[in-house]
Amino acid sequence: MRIVLLGTGGYHPNERRHTACLMIPELGIIFDAGTSFFRVPGFMQTRNLQIFLTHAHLDHIVGLSFFLVPMLTDQIDSVKVYGEESKLTAIQTHLFCEEIFPVLPDYEFISLPETVTVPGDGILRHLNLEHPGGSVGYRIDWPDRSMAYISDTAHPEQHLDFIKDVDLLIHECYFPDDMAEWADKTGHSHTTPVAELARDARVGKLVLTHIDPQRPGDDPIEIKVAQKIFPNTILGEDLMEIDF
């Protein structure tokens, strides 16, 4: 199975990273819909999509307004958008209000149930996370593999049990350790606690994403610090493809 990191940045895009969106093309599963959502049509392998939103901050939802043409030109049969009910209401009321974007694509908005069945006999579950305005993390367990996506959260140790033993953990790491104070102020994560979480949860592989756009260099979060704690750690980059 292959997951594509369509966007690996946070807050706003820069020349290197667009904002959050991950896709499993062969299953039509997408997490978040940031500015990188414009890349989705180029990777579609199914006629149906399931989009799972972590929360409704603009860097995670603005791409929902980018998908009108594929829907109007019959490139897709259905798009189900899952999220917390309050967040879905905010998206429909504000992002798609007449003054901002007057045409609502034919999405089916679905308030998150306790579990969701996804293609490949997978079961998706979610967990509430600590972040201003609220956020959720996701885990999918298939018969032969598992993954978790945790974005926009502080204090990673709080969700250790939820992600324990997953084969692939994709986790936000907005700041390096020397900006830990800002991580606490903004409800984000920094390098060492995320790596410790991966180690303690015995995950198979850790991918760090949702990087501060003010740090566009090759090593914005001190990757060697993370790898010293949990060796099988990589820094996510836009359009990176990961087999798991």
C-alpha cells in the first residue's frame, strides 16, 4: 500500500511545502484538504473519495474549494467528507458562503461516527487531540497493516495508547526543540516528544510533517535529534511516496 504526502507544511504554503493533505490513491482515502489538495486529481485511482478532516483551520480545509471542476466534469462519482459536526457546519457556513465561494461542490458531509469502514477491509477510528479549537487524530487498521495520522496537537505522549504498534505513524512536528515554548503556546509539537512517542509506542516508521513554513531549509526540525531517539524517522516532503 502507498501513501502520498501531497502537502507537508503548516499554516501557509511556501516555495517548498504546501499545507496538509495525505492520500492513499488506490483506496481513495484522503486526510485533510490544505492548499496541496489541488494535486489530488493527478493521483486519483478511484471514482469515490473519503476525506477525513482533522479540524477546520484554513490550512487544513481551503482545498475543499479547489475540487469543483473534477466534480463538474464527471471525474468522480462521490466525495464523502468526514469531520466533527461543528467543524463541518463551520465549513459549509463560512468557507462556502456566497460572499466567499458561492458554489458548494456536491460533497456528502458526514459527522464522524465512532468507527468508519474504509476500502481494503480497514477500520478507521479517531481520537480527540489537544489543539486550539479542537482537532482529531486518525488510525486505520487493516488485516495486514496499520497507520496513524496525528496533526496539530500538543503533548504527544497523551495519545500513546491510540497509536501503539502501528506500522506507519505520520505525526506533526511544527517546531525544533529550541522552540518548545512556542509549541506549547500554539498547540503544536516539537521534535523530541514526537520521537519519544514513536519509540515508546513501538511504531514501525515515523514520518514528521506539518512543518513551520518560516523554516524552509533542509533540516527544519533537527532530524538527527529525532533519529537518535527513534532511528526509523524521516522528514516528510511534498510528493513523497511511502510504502507500508
